[in-house]
Amino acid sequence: MTADSSVLTEVHAGVAWITLNRGPQRNALDIPTLKHLHAVLDTFNSNPAVRAVVLTGSGRSFCAGADLAEWAEAEARGALQTYGWTETAHALMSRLHTLNKPTIAAINGTAVGAGMDLTLCCDLRIAAQSARFKAGYTSMAYSPDAGASWHLPRLIGSEQAKRLLFLDELWNADRALAAGLVGEVVADEQLHIHATELASRLANGPTFAFAQTKTLIREGGARSLPEQLQAELAAGLLCGRSADGIEALRASTEKRSPNFCGQ
């Protein structure tokens, strides 16, 4: 495990864990943390030994969103609109959303604003029973600025998205599950175990096929059905030529379970 003031990372059996580690700030995102997370994701994306990524937080909060102390300091020097937080956050959200490896948000506590948006950029979301979700934008007389306006309507529908954003309601884990904001809710003490089991299943799977599937889903909304079918054909040809594709076919003919290498 490597550690610094804001992020912990660990790789074990193909699973990379990223833990936000600014406990006193409830894991709020300042610019150095945003940049560090981006660099870590770049490293994991290019590392063939990493086949799944889990993002979580230390302490009782997943992530409190933007570091408002950093915002206040920027405003005091007249640089709130130009000091770069939003651009840096957008780059991170895009990196996480387009990662070639499957990603899991293991949400251990409150996820607010950009902290909630981090979870939305992950492929799968598991919430501890104590998790809470809050957009946080309109209470600060602000509009969404880290992807919530794009993700939420696609995940939970337009009206529920507006309810969460306009009314700035605090949703508990069960409400988030009922709305489709998360896929699972588990007991607090089971979160790490459950996330590890799920990540291990993904890490033992066909990583290249996962990447192609992620791309098809991500880009499919902008295509017609005939266009998407063509994209599926192209992706399928690539998968068939991959090492895992060849192994899957061989295992099928030999009537055994495949042993995927991730390539």
C-alpha cells in the first residue's frame, strides 16, 4: 500500500483499491487531490495487472464534494471563477467514466456534490446502510458542475433527478436503491467484504470485453440502432480476436471454465 495526505492505494489479486483519505475534511476534493486521483487512474488504466478498480472513502464520509475552504480562499483573492477547480474536476470525472477497467464505488458514508458525482462515474455502486446522498448544489445557489446533470437523468429519470437537484433532499441508502441511484445496499460491516467479492469476480473476467462493453454503452445513446449494431459488430470482432475470446471458445469446446488473462 502507498499513502499520502489525501489518497491511499492498494493492488491485490487484480483489484486496485483507491481510498480517499482526508478524514478531517470528510474526504473533500481539493485540486491536489483531484490531480492525484487522476494520475492514479491513469496508472491503473495502463497497468495490465489491474483488472478492476474500487473507489471508497476513509472514516465516516465517502466524499463531501468540493473543498469549500479552498473555494473560500480562492474567492478571497478574487479567483473563484478562474483558479481551476471545475476544470480539474471535469478532467477527473471524464477519466473515471471512460476507464477501460470495471469500476465500483463502495460508498461508506455521505456522498455530497462532486462526491456523489464520483460515484455516478463508476460502473457499479454499492452503498453501506449508513450511506447518504445529497446533490448540494442548489443549497449553495449553484447548478451542477461535475456531471450530475448528465448522469442522474440517465440513472433515475428526469423527474427524480430534478427532485434530488431542485429540493436538495438527503437520500438514505434505501431511498437511493429504490430510485436506482445505487445497485445494492449492504450492512456497514459487510461493505468491504462485498465490494472485494464483486471486484474479484470482475478481475477474473474478460477485461478487454468489459472495456468494449463499457464503450458501447457509453456511446450508444448518441447512435441509431443500425449504427449501434455496426459498433457492436466491430467490437465483437475485436473481442473474438482477443486472447480471452480465443480462450473462451477453447474452454467451451473442452467443456471447462475459461481462465481469462484480461487481454
